[in-house]
Amino acid sequence: MKLENRLWRLEDKRERTEDAAIRTLADDELTAIVETPGSPKAETAAARYYRLAKEYYDAAQPTLAEVRKVVRGGIRR
């Protein structure tokens, strides 16, 4: 049961990080994308949005070391 709770907390942390990243990126990039659809500037903004979203997603993934800590019962807050 403890292991399940710890894994759930890691998943929850990842989801909260993704949600915050998406909101931040949407605020910064949406205007440029909507303002001039089809323009090179909008395409560049969309590409940047995708790249940053992927970076945030990858950063939010638990590392192998974090998973090992959970499995071994080593996470402490």
C-alpha cells in the first residue's frame, strides 16, 4: 500500500507539472499563433510551443533513480 501511494504521488507531481507548463506556454504563445495563422511567424511559434511542451513533459517524468527510491521506500518529504 505504501509503494502504491508513493507511485501515485510521483504521478500526481508529474501531472501538476505538465498542467502548469501547458498553461504557461499557452498564455505566452497562443496570441502569436492565432494572430497570424499560416504565417512563418505563427509556424515558428507553434514549433517552439511543441518543443517547449515536450521539454516540460520530459522534465516531469520520474527518473529511474526516483522510481528506484520509491520501490526501495526511500522517498521522504
